[in-house]
Amino acid sequence: MSRYMVGIALDALLDDEELRVRFAIDPIDALVDLAIRGISLTPEEIEAFMRIGAHLWSWTDDVVAGRIH
């Protein structure tokens, strides 16, 4: 597993509200978008992202935004 690429993918999902919404609606489309951006994930990493589920990304604005300096 490439921790670097997974980190970049996580950052993209945390930073990009449109991408988070797309991930919630169609995770494959959002992951394809990441691949187009040059963020290459292994099949195992893609599967792990698919298992996370959309609920995780819905709390990020409230919880994370107030703590980023």
C-alpha cells in the first residue's frame, strides 16, 4: 500500500466538498476522478475506500474545519 497516495486521496476528500459529495453519490466516479488527477491507488486501497462509506465524510466540515489552523 502506498501511504503517500492514500494520504493524498484522503486530503483531496477532506479538502474538496464537491468530491466528497460525488464520493457519497458514486464512489467509483470519485475514485476515477482521483486517478485522473494522478492519484493512483491499488485495488486493495480502492476496496478500502469503498468500505469506508459516505457517512465518514459527512462530519468532516463540522469536526475538522474548526481545528485546522
